[in-house]
Amino acid sequence: MSTLPDPSQPNRWLQWLLPLLGAAMIAWGASQASLSGLDRRVERIENANLGERLAGIEAKLDLLLRSRGVSPGQ
């Protein structure tokens, strides 16, 4: 006995196919949400790394300016 519906009865095909399409749409939506969340986490990490690098650059500039006799903020 085959699990596929009789091709001569279109309504049976729809009854068989629609739940599969619904499950595929739910799975696709979940994967998109997961990827979106991952993108946000990566962006936060990149921003944190950028902030650390900027703080390091600011500290080096402050040292350079102080070594030249210029106080930062002038």
C-alpha cells in the first residue's frame, strides 16, 4: 500500500501536501529567526571588540600627546 494519495483525487493531494508545506514554513521561519539572532550576537561582539580597540587607540594618543607636552582635551 502506497502512502501517497491517489493522483486522480486532487483534494486528497491537498490534504496530504498542505500540512507538509505548513511544517516547512514553520521550519524556515525558525531558521530565519535563529540566523537573525546569531547576526545580532555577532554584531554585538564586533561592536565590543571595536570599542576595546578604540579605547586602546585613545590611550596611545593620550600618551603620545602627553609625551609632546600637550594635555588631552586642549
